[in-house]
Amino acid sequence: MLFRDTWIEVDLDAIRHNVSQLIKHYVKPRKFIAVVKADAYGHGAVEVARCAIEAGADYLAVATLDEAIELRLHQIRHPILILGNVPLKYLNVAASLKLTLTIHSFDWLKKALSYPLKERLAVQIKLDTGMHRIGLLHKEEVEQAIAMIQQSPYFHLTGIYSHLATADEEDSTYYELQLKRFKAMIQGINTTGLMIHLANSMATVKFHDTITNAVRVGILIYGVSPLILPLRFPLKPALRLYTSIIQCKKVKKGSKIGYNGRYETPSDEWIGTLPIGYADGFQPLERHGLVYLNSCYVPIVGKVCMDQSMVRLPYAVPIGTQVEIIGSHITIMSYAQQSGMHIYQALTQLSRRLPRVYIQENQVQGIIHRGLGFSLKPLGDIQSFNDSMME
């Protein structure tokens, strides 16, 4: 059941298609790591993870511990790599859930090795090859880190990886530099049995190195490519965003529309109201936003409000008329350009308060209202909560 007139549709068949075809045409015999961080780029982490696994994904990757916990709470038992930092006090939580953590700094590793673990913990070493975000920067640190892990009865090294900064650019110069650094940093290290991965989505389809045995794919899973590339199969975009006309009125010439009166009608005009606003992640640039209804594109007028937006209509339309914001007529790339964002931002900023409708074989498989989740368990006073976060 939908409780509002705005919703996201996620095509699960498109997810399966994209994953299976990527594996077939670009990945085999390497391992496929499906990146489902940021709620699977706004598509729904649990649902996408299940689809990716069914389509052949060997591993899942998320950014944070709570993202991994969400998957485990939904009975997803596949291996999960956490790409970001996990506070030391939660190492036993990660170990009990059979999660793989990233060693992102030498200092973090030294402290983690002295932490009282109750179970064995899988880890992978992140190398900084030129992104300069997180990761071990020097080969000597990497060699020392491996030696320290091997001496620990609780830590188990399962992989070494890095991240590319410019794989989605046409110039491959910096990619080649990072690849060279990566090779140098693992040279002489016994990588037998370890996952070695460097390629993200764009590198997976643009390049094929000979030193890695796994790839991490994110944006391509969702049928979106940051570059116009001649792929060996057609990508299928998985996400569509729709809303509806909730009011239609004819206003006089010179009427001011929206906050601050930023749009003034040059003549008598039909104005329609949409129940979607910037709190939903919808915020096209002024004078650039378009939506699609009744076989034509119509402009957003006035400032987008927190919960509603206005459009200029060519004529009166019935209440309830469906409006496409992202779909077959307005691609996510076009939507992102209208919003002054790149496609990663445009997808991940779609609010969790937007219900997700999951489609498979043209049938609705389920509707997720994430905003309905809440806890009735008392959490104590705010000072106690803040103190616990500082432990």
C-alpha cells in the first residue's frame, strides 16, 4: 500500500540482468564484489543484495558497520566487506557477524591487534595508491602489517585492495600510475589465497589488469554509467521516480509562484502542484528542472519547497495525473544535470522517506516504507547516550 502520491520503482529484473551480464562479459573468472553501500545507491540495500547474489555476486561491500548489520538482520549470509572505518569497540560485533573489516591505517591496526577479541576476525588491507583518502601509503607499512596479522591468533587476512580516483575519466594516465603503485606495493608479497582487487565499475569495463582476481562494481549494477561507453551488452536502468498532480489551478498574469516570488507568470497560466520537494532529495536548479506528463515535458517553476513543487502546465490536467521525474523519458543522467549533481549524488540523495516499490516480471513484489521503522525501546537520557559514544 502506498501512503503518498510520490514513489520510487526499482526493477529487480534489471539488477539481475546487469549483474549477470557484467559477470559474463567482463568479470569471469575473477570474483564479483557487489557494492551496495548508501542503501544500494538509493535502490534498497537488502533487496539489491539479494538480487546480486542470485545473479552470481561472490561478495558484498558496504561503507559502514550499520549497513552490514542491516544485511545480516535480513538473513543475508554472504561475505560482506566494510570499506570504511569501524570503531575498535565494535570489533567483537563485526567478528560475531562474520564481517570483513578494512585495515585503513597502520595506527588503527596496532590498536586493533591489542583489542580483546572473542572470535576470529577477517580483515583486508586498503592501500593508498593515489586517492589519499584512507589506506596504507608505504610498502614497508604493508609488509609490517601483514607480518603482525600473521602473528595474531584472532586476525585473518583475506585480501588487499585499493581504490581508483579517475577511472571514470577518458584520460587513463592517473589510472596507469595507480596501477603501477599498486603492483609495486604488493610485489614480493605472497598473495596466495587472498582477494586482490582494484577495479571499480568503470575500470572493470575499460581495463583488464593481470594482477587482480576480483572487482568491485557499484554504479553499473544499477544500470547507470558515468561515461558513454560501447558496452558488450545493454545496461538496464533499475530506478524510476514518479509523482502525481495533487492540485491544478489557473492563475492570473503577474502571479508570484512559490517562496520569495522567484517566478512571476508572464501571462495567465495553469500551475500544477507536485507532492515532492527537497526533503525527498528533489532539488533541480532553478529554471532548469523538467518533468514529463501526458507526452510532454513541463518546467518546474518557482523555488522547490521542502515537500512540494510547482510546474507550469500547457492546459488543465486531472488531479492524480502521473508525472515522471526519472524514467524512460528523463534519464538519471538528465535528472542529475538538471540538479547540478553527478549521478552518484542524484541517486543517493533520494530520501528514505520515498517509498520503494519493487517490481519483478512486471509484478509488484513488495513496497518498502522505511520511514515507518522506529524503536520503542528507551535509550536513556541524551548525556548517557553521548557518554556511551565516547567510550
